[in-house]
Amino acid sequence: MLTHINKVADHVGESVRLGAWLYNKRSSGKIQFLQLRDGTGYIQGVLLKKQVSPEVWEQATNLTQESSLYVEGTIRADDRAPSGFEMDVTGIEVIQQADEYPISLKEHGVEFLMDQRHLWIRSRRQAAILRVRSEIISAIQNWLNGEGFTLVDPPVLTPSSCEGTTNLFHTKYFDEDAYLTQSGQLYMEAAAMALGRVYSFGPTFRAEKSKTRRHLIEFWMIEPEMAFVEHEESLRIQESMLAHVVRHVLDHCKSELAILERDTSKLEKVTGSFPRITYDEAVELLNREGMEFTWGEDFGAPHETKIAESFDQPVFITHYPTEIKAFYMKPDPKRPEVALCADLIAPEGYGEIIGGSQRIDDPSLMSERFDEHQLSQDDYAWYLDLRKYGTVPHSGFGLGLERTVAWICGLDHVRETIPFPRMLNRLYP
Ligand code: 4AD
Ligand code: MG
């Protein structure tokens, strides 16, 4: 039976067997220190020349970086060790002596590391990020499940667009044209009419020619959709969900956040009741701060960063001009030139992490919108049906997983938030 490194606390004073890789090694003639990792954690193995057999000593001496091995030894609590434990090694069984490993513990350029992504994810930082990503996913799903949401999986191959036609990924579907999904939302609206409160979690695709720190070609979205929920209630659901996620990561990912050197005092401030400003107020704020901005334009990254600087918590920007938003957003009945929508902007310059809105529920307005947006009535006939057969007020939103991970982990670029990023110039590995 193998023990995992994150469970050695239960085995102090006992002899255990680990399956591990060697990520670093130090020696001083009479003593060798093996830095071991097994995916669950890190531990230092200690060998004293006079206490182990010559074979074991020899095997340890020959180990190269990333060699795979089984190690036996006694677990000892040690206050000086970062994990609090060390292992006095008694036996080594080498599975494979690794070839010379391309990623040394020195600095490497990003393009090189991206080419080596299949190996790079073994590094401490990258593994910590992927673990936080996994915790964020389960925190979101646990929260939604607890609030009575049902998980529904939308298709990946779709016949039409959700978020505009400019960045669709085209493919053939036998004799028809198909597109990789940009968002599961339209299908989630259908599902909400069947199940009330639903969410999807899956990959989405945008053939965006933008090469920024925030854009991926393939990214993952969580998309809740709720029948009988209006704009205001949707915002409350978003802030409760996100505050829960941040709290969960602070409580469950302490060692990962430490590896990432994340300033957690900034995350501690994210407690819910996020500030809200209207698009109009955001435009005023920008002009007041000396960034010229005309009503009717869309915010770019520098604008979002400037707006976010005024707040400690994520901020909702609500009521964007209807013109610049998606075809399905419900216009504010009191002021139809703006929509009942909100983007949630993360603090510290991480930009938009959630986009959401109340949806149009009136069939004739929906039908007009298809024409205005040059979308075929035939392609969207099923979507119009949702407004013909028992239409109800409903709202939903999409949380971009990678931007959320980048923000919570405090990363410069979304490329490190997903195991194998797909970017403008990258499809390998
Ligand atoms: O604002 P978006 O485009 O909204 C939608 O797709 C809606 N249909 C969602 C809904 O209401 N169900 O995208 C939602 C979020 C953004 O806020 C952002 O976090 C992320 O998805 N996102 C991207 N993340 C990485 N790379 C890209 N190219 C992204 N585009 C959007
Ligand atoms: Mg958006």
C-alpha cells in the first residue's frame, strides 16, 4: 500500500512507502536530501551514508531530475521542514531513471515553457494553480447544487451563434455547417423552462484574433440560468456565489496560495454585497479620471481596470447601451436604450469575469431582434418557441473560469490557468 505525501501526518514514526518523482537533490558527501513530489505534496527524503546500504546510497546518487521511484522510509515530524515532516529513507526502488529533463529549476522563457506545457504542469507553481482551479470548480458546483440548481449539459456542436457571428469556429457537420459553441446559454434558457434553475459547465470557443492576457480561444464557462428571476435577484445570486468561492479557496487552498505568493488580504475583502455602478456612472467616472470616453462605446481592458481601481471588491457595471450588447438582453422597460444586464469586473485589473442579463421574454420583441441582428428566424425558431409556450421572466449569467482563476491566484496571464491553453498562435501540445 502506498501512502500519499499529503497524508504523512497520520504516519509519524511509521515506515511508509511512497510513489514519487525526484524534483531536486542536494548532497554533502555523507548526507543526501531528495526532494520528492507525488502530486499530492512535497517531502524531503533524508539519507545518511552510514545508515543506509551501499546499494541504496548509490541509487540515490544516480537519480536524475524527474526520475520515478518507490521510496520507503520512516516519517518524522520536523519543524524546519516546510510541510512539517521529513522522511528518513531506508529503501529505494527506481522505476525509471529519467532522461535529461528539459525544464531545469532555473528561469526559462515563456514560449519555451509553453512548448513544454505537458512537463511544465509538474512544477510547483503550475500544479498549485491547477489545484486551485479544481477547488474553484467544485466550490461553484457545490454552491449551485446546494441552491437547487440542476446541471444540464448543452451541445458543443451548434447550428447557430449565441454571441455574435464574428468569432465563430466553423466546421462541417456532414453536409451541414456547424459551429463550436460560444456559450451554452440559449440551450440553458430552454432547460430553465423545463427545470427552473439550471447551470452548465463546459468548454466554449471563440475564434478571437485578440492576443491579450485575458483571451483564450477555448475557455470554460459556468452558465446558470433561472426562470422567474429578474435582473436584481440575478446580481444577488452572482455575488453570493462568488463570495462563497473566494472563501472556499481561502479556507482550502492555503498552501497553494502561499506557493503562488498571493496577497490574500485582498481576497479577504471579497465578502458579498458587491458595489454596483451603472454604465452611465462608469462613463462619468472615466471622464472624471481623465480617460476620454464617449457614451455608446464598449469598455476595453484599460477602462475596466480604471473603474475597478475605485473598489476593493468586484464591481457590477449595469445597464449598458442595448446597442452594444447581445440580441437576447432585455431592454430596461423604463429606459429601453439600456439593457437589464451587468458585467462583473474583478479587482486588481483582472477585468470582466462574469457577463449576464435578464433575457427578452416577449415573443414579438425577440422576433424583431433576430431581424435587427440579421439572424435567421428559421435558425432560431426553437429559441422563439420558449417565448411562445409559457414565457416567463428569466435571467442568467456566464462566469469565465480562467479569468476567475487568474484573479484568485493573482496571475499575469490566463495561459497558466488552464492545463493546455489554446491561444491565437498555440495549438501544441
Ligand atoms: O460576456 P460573455 O461573452 O457572455 C456570454 O457568453 C453569455 N452568453 C453568458 C451567459 O449569460 N450565460 O462571456 C462570459 C464570460 C466573460 O465574462 C469572461 O469571463 C469569459 O466568459 N470570457 C472569456 N474568457 C477567456 N477567453 C475569452 N476569449 C473569453 N470570452 C469570454
Ligand atoms: Mg461579456
